[in-house]
Amino acid sequence: MKIAVVHDELMRKDGADQVTLCFHKIFPTAPIYTLAYRKTLTYPEFDECTIITSFFNKLAINEKILKLGFFRFGLIAMKSLNLKSFDVVLISSTYCAKYVVVNKTALVINFCHSPFRLAWYPDSYKEYNSGKGIKKKILNYIISILRKIDFATAQRTDYFIANASEMANKINVVYKPKDQIVGINLPVKCINFQVSEAAGSYFLVVCRLEYYKRVDIVIEAFNELNPPLIVVGKGSQESSLKLIVKGNVTFKGSISLQELSALLLMGAKFSTHQLLQNALTVNTFQTIKPY
């Protein structure tokens, strides 16, 4: 039985990439097909994997170019990856991994981290929300095409896997799968972390700094409440987020696992329950929109 793993792209460090690494540990001989791969931008563990990229890899030298060029070449590039020789195709996807060409008889399993956000939740992107007039009309036209392509391609999936019940609900609404969605919570490498017996001195946010993560709301709340906050992560919103911080917020950027473990170990000295109770009175928290 031939097994292939497919992932959107390996151009950053995030949770979806970690899931793909878990797939590799389970099926170490299975090749990983992806849109683009840059070893310096993602986890070093991928060095030991057999990675096959699309032709788009020659253009996508960084994440910014990847995003700018995706709608010109990305869909075509992913469709150029032919996996017809594989019996099982295990997909880790948010947007484009599902577009690879598979055999009609192959078993296709999609660990869907989220339906394609731009197609189904465009208002989670700042560029869409700020668009007006003809620009907004063009964006809506592109999105309508993306939805048709994305929905049609998703129907080739035999089984969807979701990491939480909320995501399973989203997949049901968007892709309308014929079979029940399997829920598998994401693994945690407990060996990398310890439980601190002493209270720390700050709060911590660890995520990619993208608009849909809404780290801006967190920062605005901490600007009002004033406890110290450390932000770990990189992303397209980093510069704009730094413009709104006060002296109690510190950015650490991209750090090693050892550094992150140390930050988590020291923890927070404030009561989370008390902080959240106070946060309810802050206007910025009243603007949260669920996606």
C-alpha cells in the first residue's frame, strides 16, 4: 500500500506544520507533497523528510511572495502534483493541499485545520474589510470562483478529520461531507514543558501574527488593563501591532522551543479569571467577532 502526505506549504512554523510532522513520524517513508518548501522558514525536522514541491517553489522564496503569487500560480501549481500512483493520500490542509490530483480509487483523508479562510470567511482578512467600491466587487467575484473550486475539490475527500468540535461544525456547514467527521485533538509534546510551582510575572500570547488571529484585540485589552504581556510569533501584522503597544507589551519574535518552554514555565502571576472579568468592561473586547 502506497501512502502520500500532502501539506499546503512549508514556509512557516505553525501548528499545521507540526501535524504534518506527526504524519511523518507515523509514516516515515511516505513522501510529503507541498506547494513550496523553504527549510530555513519552517521546522528543521523536515530536513529528514522526502519533500516534493510544485513548480511554484521556484518563485516562492518567502512567505510574502508566496501570498502575492498564489492566485496567479498557486492553484495551477498544486493541481500539477500528480499522486495517482498512491493508494492512500493523507492531507493536512487549510487551503490548497486538497487540490492535488489523486486516483479515483485512492482513499483520501483530510485533516482540515480550517476551511479555506479567504473563500469562506473573507472578513477575517484586513484587506477584504478595507476594500471599497470596484476593489470590493473584484474581490467578491474572485471569492465566488474560489468557493466553487474549493467546494468541488473538497467532495473528493473520503473522510474529514477535525481538531475540535467547532471546526467540525464549520466543515459540515462549508463542505457538507457525506460521512461523519472524525474528531482528533491535536497532540502535545508534554516532554517539552514543565509545571511551575511558583507564579510568574506576565501573560503570554503565542501565535502567528495575522489579522484573523486578532492579536490586536488582546494588545488593546492589555493596554487598558496594564499587566505585562509577552507576544511570541511572526507574521504580516507584526509592524502594525507594534505601533499600538504601550510599555507593558513586549515582542519576542520567533524563538526556539527551549526559549518558549522557559517562558511558559515562568507563567503568570495574575488570576486569569480576575483578568477576564475585568476584560469584559474593556470596549475592545466587545468588538470580538467569532469566525
